Amino acid sequence: GENVEQHPSTLSVQEGDSAVIKCTYSDSASNYFPWYKQELGKRPQLIIDIRSNVGEKKDQRIAVTLNKTAKHFSLHITETQPEDSAVYFCAARTSGTYKYIFGTGTRLKVLA
Amino acid sequence: GAVVSQHPSWVICKSGTSVKIECRSLDFQATTMFWYRQFPKQSLMLMATSNEGSKATYEQGVEKDKFLINHASLTLSTLTVTSAHPEDSSFYICSVLKGGDEQFFGPGTRLTVL
């Protein structure tokens, strides 16, 4: 079945450093890849997304890259700040369906 | 974006009772809503897809007679956990589908079954 793997499960970085989270999906028909940030006890918030016809997208300190051939996509956060500390989830959606398959999450801790 | 509310935000109930959770789309008419379940420190697991005016589509392994979903209007979907047991305790989150791709999540409902 469809599967999304996410690594690492936990990540600690010093404030100001960059953080990279990677996901791999199994269904080659996937065409939409959102990233969500979830703070403890709160709802997931969409922070950036990318579609399969684009290789990279950037929004200020956040960027996402997509390698369709390898079925990889990654989240890059630059100049990390303590408020970036949260759990980040990637997801993949297959063309023709509305279902998201979520990754297992990455707990990011930014150390001041 | 989209504004999504859930009610209640948390509920404690006794084993064997039923609990209804409401998910409302406040600023647009949502044909499709989703219900997820999230255990502590785990990912979101899709339970079912709720389509206005038709039966929900349940994911494999989700008991449709236990988790009743009703999407009677374009702004409201409800999840009823019937005959709740302690193992049903979890964080339940709904989302609405907007624009064909994007999902916007409700704030979640924490259910504790004693």
C-alpha cells in the first residue's frame, strides 16, 4: 500500500543553524506534497507545499525540494529560531484521490 | 486558508457511553471533510472521508459501526464514538478539503474514556 517514510524522528539544532527533514513516498502517482507544523496539543498547520510539476519552492526561511525520480522530498528550514520547535509532518497525496498519507513526524528542537 | 472548528475541545466519558464530536467549516462550504485519529507522539491516521449527502468512506481497519460519521450539511460533519472504551481514548482531528488539494485542520478533540 501507499507509504511515506520520514527521517529523522527527532532533530536538535542550535539556533541559527539549518534543519533538514526528509521524506520518501512509495506511490509514483503522488502529485501533491504538503508539510505541516504541529505544536503540542494544537492542530497541524500547513507551512509549505509543492506539486509534482515543480522541483523547488521557497517561502522566506522555509523551502521544499522534490525529486520525483527518487520519490524524495525534503523540508529545509534556515536560520532556525526557538519558535520553530515543533513536530513536522510530511504528507503525500495521490492523483485522483483526496487522501493524504502522512509521514511519521519529526520532532524538531531548536536550542537557544 | 479555511476556518475549522471542533466541539468539544476535550471530553471525558465513562466506558460504554457514546460521544459525539462536531466539526464545522466556518467560512466556506465543504463538500469533503476528513476524520483523523492521533495517538500521543504519533502521526495522523486517516479514519474516514466524509462526503456531504452520502455515506462516509472508511479506511481499512476502522469499524464503521463504532465510529459513526454524518455529513448532513456543507458546514458540519459529526463523528460519534459509540460504546466507547478506554482504547478509544485519543486526539480526534477533522479537516476540510479546499481547492482540491489543501486540507485545513480543526483544533482537535481530546477524548478520554474512563
